[in-house]
Amino acid sequence: MKQLILYCRAGFEKECAAEIQDKAAQHGVFGYCKLKDNSAFVIFEAYDSNLLAAFFRDYPFEQLVFIRQWALLIGDLIELPAGDRVSAVVQQAVDAEITTCGDIRVEYPDTNEGKELSTLARKLTVPLRQSLRQAGVMLPKQQSRAPVLHLFMLSGKEAYLALSYPENSSELENGIRRLKFPHDAPSRSTLKLEEAFLQFIPKDEWESRLASGMNAVDLGACPGGWTYQLVIRSMMVVAIDNGMMDQKLMDTGQVKHYQVDGFKYQPEKRNVYWLVCDMIEKPQRVGQLICDWLIKGWCQESIFNLKLPMKKRYETLQEVLGQMQSRFDEAGLKVRFQAKHLYHDREEVTVHLCKV
């Protein structure tokens, strides 16, 4: 298996390709990418299958930013006859001598055309699972620690079959975390911070790191989408923005709103745990602002968005994160970085920083 299939947001295929080639090359794996604009996936073909297999097994998936899911392609594109799509899939798996898989996911690109395949994907899943078990490709019962098969459908007539390892891939179907918009939230941006908490903070640490009574600051808060996520977790929030805050949030008594520039505000006390920021500003400027807060001891953890330019988005992100790391190194501050192009992001990447 010399190819990886990589899922991403439509329109970010070039960033996905740049990332996989950069990370793979750093580990001595070289190859090239096949991509099509707005297809929502990329195929990376390596020159050495053994090196690719080792990289795929060992490189931490959670460190990838623009790649939602990755899997090793088992073979060429499968033609799916309308009368019997299942047999063609099973045959490729058997020919490739695939065994002991724990589950099958029938997926599709995150595009308008791809989403039209969702009904067919659901209909195919059960008979495909049954046939794969009968053929010995899958275990008799679902096994969460066993390799996962992915049937990635390009249409009702064509699909790729691929393999992933649950300990180093996304557990989510299509690599997407879908969330329900809270009816009382003031803006849909609230889903970005909710997804970020789910992405970056382990559930078993929520009681200590997203605790009731914590103090938080939200820079660029209005109308309060991110503040809402802090308030429903019973935090006390200082909201910084020249605009107006949602009145329902203000009525909770948990929010103080100051109409000042987020780049000029300084906390009066050093009791802030969380700093969150979703300001529309150049990513370099936001990155340096977040560095100031952590280096000066004004907060312990931060989640913020970096708005990316239309071109060289991957390169810009690497530049900004590199500049931030250099400042922390100069200050002698150890900080853990996490970054992800979340499902609810658009032209931005969400970053999490935590003092070590």
C-alpha cells in the first residue's frame, strides 16, 4: 500500500497536500499528491510503501491541522455495479488479503455532491458489514481497537477502499464533528469554541480545566458566541469588544463587558485561567498578542483563531506558530501547541495553547 487518502474541507486541498508532503518529508517519506480543487480529499502516493506504512503508523494524527482523516488505500478505484456494489468491495478486500478489521465506515467527500451519497452510504453499511464478516475480512463482532475499513464513495459508481488504525486516526465519521446549534446562543460562532473544547481538552479533564467558577477573558467577544460557551460552564467572563453584547448573556450576571480595543486591554488581576479570542485581524498580530498574555502570566490556557490569507495558508500558519514558539523559547516558557482546521471553521485555524 503506497497511497494515503486524506479528507479535508473543500477548497483546502492544496493546504492538505502541502501539509502531508511537509510532514512526510521530515520523516524521510517522499512522494507526490493527486488532487482536484473543491473535491474535499487528496491522495498522497509515496515512492516507498514500507516507509509510508511506518510514517502512517507512527506520526501522531492529532498533530495534523488540515487533514480531517487519513487512511491507507488498499487498491485502485473500485467500480460499483448498480446491481451489486457489495461484491466488488468484498473482492478487493479479499484479493488484498485484508483480515481482522473491527468496523466498516461508508463515507463520502464533504461537498454538496458528496452529501447526496449519504442515504446510499447508510443503505450499504449493513449488507457490506455482513458480507465482509462472512468473507473473513472483518471480525465476527465490532472491535474498537481493530483496524477500520473505509469505503470512500466518489459517486454511486466509484469508490476507494482504505484502512486506518483507531489509535492514530479520527474516530468520527468522515472526520467530522457535527454539533447542534444551541437555540439561545447569540451567533453560530459558538460552535467553533464548543468543537475546540471537544477537540483539545480530554473529557476526563473537563472538571479541572473547564471548571465552574473559573475566570475567563474573551477578546473580540461581540455578540457573545464564544462567551456563551464559557457562561454555560458557569465561568465568570470579561468580554472585550467595542460592539454590543447579547443581552441574555449580560442578564446572567456572569459577564462584564468593556468596550475597549482587545489589543490594548490588560487584566486588573492575575486570576484569569482561560483566554479566548476570535478577532478578525492579521494572524501574525493575533499570535503575538496571545504570546504576550501567556508570557506575562495573564492566563494559563488559550484558544484562539488565526484568520488565514487566501494564498499560502499552510505556509502562513507555520510561520505564525514558529514565531510564537520562538518567543516562548526566548522567555523560557514551555507551552504545548495544538492546532486544527475544525469543521466549524472557515478561513481560519483554531489553536490551543497550554502552559506545561
